[in-house]
Amino acid sequence: MQRLMSDQEAQPRDAASELASFGEELRREREIRGISLKEISDATKISKRFLDAIERNDHRTLPAPVFTRGFVREYARYVGLNAEEMVNRYNFAAANDDRIEKPPAVAKYPQTPPRDISPRPAPKRGIPPVLSRIDRGVIFALIIAAALAGVAYWAIQNKRQERERADATAVPVTTRRAPIVPAATPAPATQPDDSKLRLTLEVTANSWVTLEADGSTVLNTEVMAGDKRDFEATDEFKFRTIGNAAGVSLVLNGARVPALGEDGEVVKNRVFDRNTLAELRGPSQPQENP
């Protein structure tokens, strides 16, 4: 009897332990990336109180599991984790935790027997009775005659067009003059196309990068050494986070951006707009082809 009770009590404790490690792992991954709960709340529109409750495994504060799964998915996606894997881990832990309300069981209905959808041969089609009485030799003769008529018509039209072109280009010998060749004008200097802001990101060392273009997140992941990525924006780029400032090199509309920081230095909320481009294109800054 004591062994049976200990086995029954172990299962909810294991589920609670799984939930505890689940929330702690989310908090640890967030802190590694230098992301605050307020930043996640502003981006996902999820109350900061619920995000904090997920990390602390405070199930009395969290809403129903169907809503909590959505919060876990958005949280994991923002910090760069596998969203579906984290939701599955939450479901596994929640299914064995008696403190979480379970959804009602869904009644199963008998399956409908499968239909026979194997392909059936198409019905054979014969030659229509009217066409079967026509001699095939007559048909071939008509086809050849139509082809010869088309070739003859094309030859006549081609000769007529050549004759008309020759008459139009014929000029008396006494009226011919040497053609006048206009002087070549120098091509205008090309101006840089600044209708869009173009940012090239070259990675020299591994770094975590969160980048926004005109307010929309276009990059939120770890970039590896050797990567090169191009982005476009109308008004501005904003780096929410650069985990290793010395590992990222930037070129804005052909202008090289100076180093953003030292090795291992974290840069946050750095903005690059048209004012930045005007400063970079000063006489002391080198220009590069995009």
C-alpha cells in the first residue's frame, strides 16, 4: 500500500519538476540573449504579468492552457527557440500536472469505410462513322495542297515586300551625300540611388542579432562567421540587439560603417537612417559598391 501511494505521488511531482525546468529554461535563454520581459511584452502584446508567471510556473496567475500555449509559442519564437518544441514540452508537463485543468475528452465516432478510388480505364473511342467512310489518301492530298498553297503565298508576299523596300531606299546618284555623324556627348555621372536604404551585414564572428526595418523585425537569430545578408528599408534600420559588436561589419548604401564596439560588447537600439547616411558620406569616409 505504501509503495502504491509513493508511485501515485511521484507522478505529479515529476510533472511539477518538468514545469519548473521548462520555465527556468525560458528565462535562461532570454537572459543569454539580453532580452527583457518588457521587450517581449511590447513586441508580442502579451501582458508582462503572464510572461513572468510562465517563468515562475505560477499557474494560478496564468489563464486556461489553451491561452498559455499561445503565450509560450510567441515567447519562444521571439527569443529564437523552436516554438513548436517548447509548446510540446509544455503540453507534456501540463498533461501530468493535477494543478492544471484538463480539457474534456472528445468522443470518438466510428470511421467511415474507405471508398474505392482506384482509377478505371477510359472507354474506348472509335472513329466516327462519317469519317470512317472518307479515304485517307484524299485527306493527305488535301493537307499537302494546303501546305503548298501557304508556301506559295508566303513567297509572293516576301518578294513584294523586298521590292517595296528596294524602291523606298533607292536614291539618285547626284543627290547622295556623306552621312553626318553627330558628336558623341559624354554620359552623365551616375548618382547613387537613395530611394531606398540598403544595408549589407557581414559577419566576421558569431553574434546574436535582432534587426528591424521600418519597425518590422527582419532578423532575430544567431548569425555565424562568414554570413552576408542584405536588407532594404524606406526610412530607417534599428538594431534592437547585437550580442558581439566586433563580429558584425555594416555597409549602408555603399558607405562603410565604423566598428560598432569591442569584442563581446553588446549593442542595443542603434538606429541607421538618412541622417546617418549623410554623415557616413562625408569626405573622410570611404565609399563601396553595393
